[in-house]
Amino acid sequence: PGQDTPDSALRRLIDRTLILEQMNVQQQPVSTPLPQVQKALEQLGREIPECSRYHCDTEKGWESFLQAHDLTPELVDDRWSQRMAILRFIDMRFRAGIRISKQQIADYYSKTLLPALAKAHQPAPPLADVSPRIEEILLQQQVSSLFQDWLGSLRDEGDVRIVDPAYTGDLNLQNGAGSE
């Protein structure tokens, strides 16, 4: 509630379009091979709680689940293929240059993890046991920050026009992209 609004969906569509345009400019693939997509969708079907009711582990169950949500297998395959390509692009573009130091891991452990565990009255695992996970968290935070900055610059450079009168004046796109 509050996150899945028409405005937020429109922002996500605009962001996806801007990213796909940049992928094309940089000659990066904007899709993923179908076998990889199907494998990822099988995993997704196991993770969606509502899928158990439809028996998404079968082809007929998956199609019933999609139909109940006004989706087609082709549309889902296409969108998931794009999503996987976008995530691969983001990972390749932003993750490669990031290095997390042992000091950053130790700081996160002492300033973030230990206080959170103490507040929850849980014992703290040894730093060595959680270092790889902390490193991944810090890496993801930095990738996310770099990505958000880059996406903001794409929005600033972009020329987005919204021609649906239902959105005229209602959508406040950040970073200068306007609506018409």
C-alpha cells in the first residue's frame, strides 16, 4: 500500500525505458536467453506465496496464475528477460570498481549489526562468520547509490513527455523530467 500507485508505476516504466536506451547506446544485450529466463521464472514461482494455490510448479498452474493476474506467458517471459538483462548491466557497470575494505566491514559490524542484535536480544556471531554477508550488503549499498545517481542524471538529460491527460500535472518526476 502506498508504493504501487499509478505514479510510481509510471516512474518505474520511465526509468526502465531510460536504462534500456542506455543499454542500446552501449551495445549491451537488452534480453536474456530463454532457458535462463525460464529457470529464473521457475524459481520465482516457488517464491511467490500465492503460487502454491495455483500449483505454479506445473505449466498449467503457472498459466492459470498468470491468467488470474491478466498476464500472458509471453509478456512475463519478455519482461523477465529484460529485467535480468538490466540487472546484469547494472552489476557489470557499477559493481566492478567497488572495493570494500576490512575496516568498512568492521565498522558496519560494530556500528550497525551489533546494536541491532542487542536491541533484538540476540547473540552476536563472530565477525569472521558474517564478514562475507556484510561485504555483500555494503557492496549492494554502494551499487545502489551509484545507480541512483546515474539514473538521476539520465532523468536530467532525458526528455520525458507524458501524453495521457490522466497524468497531466499529477506526476512530479524528480530531477527535472517534466510532463505534458
